[in-house]
Amino acid sequence: MKLCEITTAEISVDEVVSRLADPAIGAVITFVGVVRCETDGRAVHHLEYEAYPEMAEGTLRQIGEQICARWPTIRQVAIVHRVGRLEVGEISVVIALSSAHRAEVFDAVRYAIDRLKEIVPIWKKEVWAGGAEWRSEAVG
Amino acid sequence: MKLCEITTAEISVDEVVSRLADPAIGAVITFVGVVRCETDGRAVHHLEYEAYPEMAEGTLRQIGEQICARWPTIRQVAIVHRVGRLEVGEISVVIALSSAHRAEVFDAVRYAIDRLKEIVPIWKKEVWAGGAEWRSEAVG
Amino acid sequence: METDRIHIKVRFFAAPREALGKGELQMDVPDGTTVGELVGLLTEQYPVLRPYTRFLNVAVNRAYVGMQTVLRDGDDVACLPPVGGG
Amino acid sequence: METDRIHIKVRFFAAPREALGKGELQMDVPDGTTVGELVGLLTEQYPVLRPYTRFLNVAVNRAYVGMQTVLRDGDDVACLPPVGGG
């Protein structure tokens, strides 16, 4: 089972956490991204995510490797991002980090989501009542 | 559905996250506590959790209310703690916090798990090959 | 002349529950008894509780209280050893 | 005498993909062409890409590269607008 994956299927947090299964872990932190009904005051109808999957899975794995190098208490990192059409309330991404104890995992998961938004080739199109727009953290 | 609960049943992270369902949320952070095979060099066979459930659910709700008061960007807090006999690898607790955006939720979930370990009337007995011991953060 | 007495329920958890061999006691104590005095009485009547009493927190009717709190008839008292959830 | 030419695949995503109306181009470019020169060529041949090119990152064979990188025959080039996952 891959630790990092781009998928068109619905994401289960339990399933992503189960990818980290290991009797030595005592804590898992997850970040769950959910499609919001609203951005910048505009009512979102749905989102369309597009990825360059052959590259995006590798970029996700790199983020995982960087985290394990930077925070030695992190045992493993699983990141699953969904692409395609997503409705409001659906899960777009789950990032799960495991460690023996709870300290330090919080900083690491924050790093993971920040990097994911910066470097992983995934794009998001917001579709609202009167139109649609490709959105990124970097510009706009 | 209760946001905070003491249960004897297996915990699903997805189910706990679903308690926060709300079209205005964009991020959920979860802390997942997992039974480790080892503490302080001793091989754990299993754990037994005991709670004062009538009080523990109220204490969990208090932690949720304190978080919402202290971090206004947090919308809701769900905390589910399992009691009874738990095997290595099973989930003991899930803490889930929702917010419109991802900032600030990390500090809040760290606060939640620290307070849970300090004030909620739940006790943990470690059972290893040669014996058993009630453990707490405070003494021992 | 007899002192007025009140009836309370005292609950035990985890290690002291196991030491005592039961999770609940029904007790009659003198009216005006404080939580601290109750803990003293318990240690006297049940020496097996002695190793645990100095670490106990006490909740009355599901809220943490101080040792000076005066008990009332019908109170639900819980003797809480150091907690260890998570 | 003819300049040697190389064959590359160029992929597009998100807004520039929609503007172009397709996700992939097969192109023959002069041997020695850099990534920056390729972006220039694309803007010339497909003016519809102009609003996007100054924000583009380019990956060759699934790794980010700089604009000075020289392309080779068979390269898999991807034009990546600013990402927005999460």
C-alpha cells in the first residue's frame, strides 16, 4: 500500500491512518481538508481538482521524507489527495503523521500542509453560481 | 449526536470527523491516540481504560468550550474516548477540531490532548507479561 | 442527644477501586463533615486505601472540589486517583 | 544544412490547459533549446497562453527545473501554473 497517493475515490481518514499501522506508534495526527461552501465571500458550488499525478505522488513522498529528516520522532507520513469533482463537505486531502509519542507531531503536520499547498502539482478550480476560477495560494 | 463521548465501542476517525459536519468548515485536525506495544521499555500486552463516565463526558465538553473561547477560529470540538480492554494498535481516543481555515487549529489540538491527560477522569492500566499497573501523566 | 447524620455515596476508580474490592460505598457521616475529613475517615476504616489517599482528587456531584468543601445529604462523592487518559 | 531537431512532449494543466483546449502537445524544437526558449516559442505559437506564462513553473521528467535547463530528445515537459492543492 502506498503511503502517498493521488486518487479519484472518496477518502476515508480511517483508511489513511491504517496505512501507518505499526505496534510502536502511540499517536497519529491528521489534517483533513474539507471543501468549504464559501471562499472570499463567494458561494462555492463545487470544486474541481486536477493533478499531474505521476509527479504529484513523488512530490508528496518528498514532503514525507523531509518531515522524517527534520523531525526524527515522526515514524511515517501518509498523504492522500483526491482529484476530480468534489462537492461541499467532501474531503479533499488527508495528511497523517505517526509517532511514538505526541510531542513534535503538531509542528510537523503544519509543515506538511504548508508545503503541500506550495509545491505539489495539484490545482483547484472553484465553481460558483456565476462562473469558475483556478485558485492557488501563490497568486490570487 | 454528542460531540464528546465515552464509549466501549471501537472508534472510527471518520465517524468522529462526521460529528463536525458543517458546510463552512475547511479544515479538521485530529489527534488519534493508539495503544503502543511498549512503555518505558516494558512490553505492553494490552490496556484497560476505566472512566467516571458521567463526569468524564462533561470534562471533555469543558475542554471543547475552553478551546472555542481561547481560539475563536475553532468552530467545534469533538472528543471520543474508548474505555474497557484495548489491544495494541487499537484507537483509545480521537480529538477532532474544525475550523474554516487551517491556521491556529494546531495549537488548539495540542492544548486539547494536554488537558485531556490532566483533568478528565479516565484511568489507564497497563497489563504486561509479568503484571499490571495503573498509569497516569501526573505520578509515574 | 444524637448528632445529625447525612447519607452519601462514595465512588472509587482504578487502583483504589481494585484495592478496596468495590467501586462504591454507601456511608452515613456526621452533618458538617468536609471532604478532607471524609478522606480521613475512609483511610481509617479502610487502611488498604492509605497508599492512594494523598494523591486523590475529589469530585462532588461530578465537579472537582477542594478538601474544605462541606458535604450534604445525598451527595455523590467520587475519589479520583491521578488521571491517565489519552 | 538543417539544424538538428529534437522531439518533446509538453503537458498543460488547469487554466492554461483550458485556454489551450488540450493537455498535451507533441513538438519538434531545435537541439539546444532551453526551457525558457520553449516557453517563448509556446507563447508565440499559442498567444492564448500569454496570460499564464510568466507564472509558470516547468518540470522536466517530473522534476522542477530552471529556465536555463537544456531540453533533450524525448523529454517529458510539464508547464505547471501556480499549484493550489489542499
